[in-house]
Amino acid sequence: MSLQHSLLLTVFLAPGALPALAAGGDFSGLVDIGGDREMYLECRGTGSPTVFIVPGGKAAADDWTKDSPVFANVAKFTRVCAYDRPGTPLADGSPSRSDPVPMPITVADSVADIHSLVAVATIETPFVIVGHSYGGLIVRLYAMTYPADVDGMVLVDALSEGLRAAETPEEWAHQKIILDGDLTETLKIYPDIERADADPSFDELYAAPPLQPMPLVVLSADHPWGPLVPGFITDGSLPPDTPPDIGYVTDRAQKEAQANLAALVPGSKHVVNTDSGHEIHKDQPQLVLDSIREVVDAVRAGKTSLEP
């Protein structure tokens, strides 16, 4: 069966056979990134610039390719790729399709993985990069580390170092517990699950060069977070010593952090009226799709911002 006669061809190829296939046409399979490791990559569509999607914490590619219509619709107007990070379970609970690594990791580890994946799979650069939640940290550090690889960005209710900066040390100590969630039972079932260390990750962002001017859209959830935290803990299972106002603390800090993200480059667009919780790509997929299209169009027009 040829690529032309298939909607999606799943392949598991040796590195030497991979580049021509991953660079064009529908692709789904494992990519050998070296170091005895393989990572799962999925790409669809044609066109330039490529859109590279980085899912949120503990989320695999299927969080976008199956649980949201955004991926499939982006593929209608340009090439789009998404991947599994190590330790990111699929929606059905099965483990990540990418090889496990020692945990915890930091955002710099995730950036290094993308750089290897992009190089081996010959993904066209510069691309537009999209990051949700923890993925927002990754895409920013990637763009700051490899500025020639990125010419546009969409941040989808992204986590940032500004969250810590907007809280007191005591508030942040409780916040980290909420961000991590209770993994006691999960680790028994899936010991390799992704665990990213927030504090050193934030420090890596502070130490990096500034983000270069580019078309940027920041999408911020506007559903109240308190007293619980949608996207993190929603069932009331907060630790017993959690302050009762932690959700409101989170809401206040996140709003400040999101405003700071929108100020990273001139001419950015900040959408705050999203009518959405943390998973905007599922709650309001058309909004995310339109934002990606806006950035892609700006890049195609040779713009370095979204200003007219």
C-alpha cells in the first residue's frame, strides 16, 4: 500500500530509511534519536512552515491527534507534527511509545530530545511551535536555545516561571504539590511516568537568552481555578494541609504569569476571553486552530510580529 493510498501509514524504520518519509507525507512511527533511544513521532499534511506541537505534562501526542480536532485541521493547510515525550501515557492509559528515561527531568532535557528528533527526522525548520501547559516551557526554551529553528509560536495556557514569581515561597510550596499531583498509586502502575522538576526548569528559562521577535499568540484559560485546579487536581483530593484559598492564589498568579508571557516579544496577541479551562485545545479547538493559522499566515508573509 502506497502513502498516496493510505490516510496514515504506521512505520518503524531504521534511521537510514526514515528521513525521506518523515520529511513528507503522513507518518507515524518510532525515530531512533541515538543513545539507544527511540521516540514516537506523528506528522501529517504538506506545506510550510511546519507546525510542531508539544503536548502538556504527562500527555502524549494523542492528546492532540485524537482527543482534539486541532491536529487534523492544521494538516489541511500545512504540515504538522506531534510526538510522545518519555513517560507520557496515552489517553487509554497505555505507556508512552517513546523509550523511558530516568526521572525526574528538567525542561532542558525535553528541549534536547526535540532537537535530536527534529534533526534525525529531517523536520523542516524554521517551524511554528505550539506548546500547551508544561509544553509551553519546552517550546520557549527551545526557541531561546535554537532561535534559527523557530519563526512563530502559540502558547496554550502555558506554564511559566512567572507562576512561581507571582507567589510567596509558602504559596509556591503548596503549588508544586498541586502541579505534580499525587503520584503514589500511579508510580506503582507506571514507574516511568513523566516527572518534570519545576524549580530547576524555571531556572533554566531565566538563564537562557531572550526570546527573539516572532509572531506570538498567548491563549489563557479564563475559567476560575479556585477552589480546585482544573487540569491538575479536579476531584477534591488535595493534600490535607493545602490552604483553602490555593485555587484563588493559583488563579491570581497565573493571570500575572500569562500577562508576562504576552510581553515577551513586541506585537504579540494575548487572548484572555477564551471561555475555557486549562485544556483550551479541547474546550475551544477552533480558537486554537485560528491562532495557529494566524501565526502561520504571518510567517508566510515574512512578518516578525502580529502587528499590522
